[in-house]
Amino acid sequence: MSGLTSGERDAVAARLESVGVELAGPLAATQIAGGRSNLTFRLDDGISRWVLRMPPRTGRTPSAHDVAREHRVTGGLRNTAVPIAAPVLLQEDERDLGSPYTVADFVEGTTIQSADDLDRLDDATVRSVVDQLVETLAALHRVDHVAIGLERFGRPDGYAARQVRRWAGQWELVGTAEPDARRAATELAAQLARLVPGQVRVGIVHGDYRIDNTILRVGEFPSIAAVVDWELSTIGDPAADVALMCAYRNRAFDLIVGAPSAWTSDRLPEPDELAAAYETLSGRTLSDWDFHVALAHFKVAVIAAGIDHRRREGSGAGDGFDTAGQAVLPFLEAGLARIGAVR
């Protein structure tokens, strides 16, 4: 699908006008390349541009495509040091598009998704971008979620236990029938449940943080123009966010995106270096690190299984959909290796 139908575009236009957006002309909609979860479209009225995000048309699983969360968290963050695409509209009624959707401002910048994208940047720019990425994540975790109106955005305690239950539940919905993967998932979920640590810190957790979920401004002074893809965000333990960022450095992530990705490139710091940089910039120690890294690998395994599930349901095609299932076992095995270090 390369866009929205004319009737859907008219419905979105009417919703935008109802919240005070003055449109210069009829809306055009073009699906933006990339993404294995929510659908993303660029809207254009001939003068201004916006971004619309909605869940996939079919093969959705409970809580995995929550565009309303993205709207609410970015609304809270709009006056903080965390760069976001300003939210414009949340439409939770499904009559317009068959699902909820959000519209946000279009942010000019560059997205770095593939290894080829990264290789267009020189070494100094890559170093600067990585520093900006880690500092922005630390800045997010410094935000007082209560002060910005997100006190009801998630429970502040018991985050790790809830995450284990949630992702184990997701696995039951989307997990592969492949015997080795099922055995590994069952064992990893059980060990994670048994070894859940106490929670040391509380903050806003992005839930899917890496270079390709940001929009960059590159040049003499590289910066992050916006952090995007917030549908997995919540209130929880910041160590989990850092661990997931590090887990995505696993080469098996290339199977999920269907090509050599920017975030697995050898030009970027190793996971332990990223974690150390975060501790330095945040001034915080990453407690129970091995547990959080193991849990992060479990999450990515389930995400990969979910992509493969949508392919099997007939709702996904293209780069990554045919190979994501091959990433499930490597991520589960990496999680098991890390949970074995927890004592």
C-alpha cells in the first residue's frame, strides 16, 4: 500500500481542520519507507507537511502498536530538553482508517537506517552523533514525569516483573513453532521471572531506542532533531532502555531489517562502551545490568517473532519480513548467555 485512499485522506483532513489546522489544499499521503511495526505516512497539502502513524492493517497484537502512547508522551515532552516531533492530533475512534492514528509535525532531517547511510558520514560526525544519542537518552531519563503531567503514564514500580510478564505473553501470541526457539524462549522467560531484581530508578523509558529511531541534523554541529517511535514508551527503569539500545547492536538485528543496518556497524562503539558512556554522561550506575541485557534480548526476539507472525498472517512483506524469523533464536540464545551471568 503506497498511500491512503481518497476517502481516508478526506477523513484525516477533516480531523485536522477540527483541531485548528488550516489546510492549503487536498491532502496527499505517501508511505514512508522503513519500520516493521506501525505504518507511517507523510501528509502534504502543497505547503505544509505532517506525519501520520497508525497500526498495521492486520496481524495486530494487543498493546504492541499503541500510537496513543506516542501522542501522550511527546505531548508531555514538548517543553523539555528531549527533541520530539510536536503532536498535532490523536484520533482513537477507528471509523476514519479502521484503527487509531496520530498526526505530528514533520521534522526536517536525516534518518540513518542502513550501513550505507552511516557510511556517508565521516568518522568525526559518527562519533558526535553517538555522543548525542547517548546524551539524549540520559536527558530523557532525567525528566521528571510527574512534573510534565505523565504521572498516569505508567506505574513507577515493579517495571521489570511487568516487562517479563508482558513479553512472555506476547511470545505466546506470536512465537514461532520452531522447537529450539520455543525451548529457548520458555527457559529464558522462566529464568527472567525467577531473577527479577528490585527497581533502583524511575524514569520515562522510550522502549525502542537506537539511531534509526531518531531524525538527525548532520553538518558542522550534528544534533538530534527528534526522537521518534514512542509506542513502547512507559514509566519504568532507565537501565532497561540502555540495555535495549545495546542489545540491538547484535548482528542478528540485520535479519530483522533485512539488510546491514547502521546500528550493527563496526564503526559504532561496542555495547559495553555505550553503557559506560551512558553512566558517565548520566552520572548513574546501571544496576542489575546482566538481567536487563538478558531481558532486552528477549524483547527483541519477541519483536522479531511478531514481524514473522505478521508475515505468516499475510500483513507484511518487504525487507526483513522474510528473514526476521531467523533472528529469533540468536537473540534468545544471547539472552540465555547473559542471564547465566546473573547471580
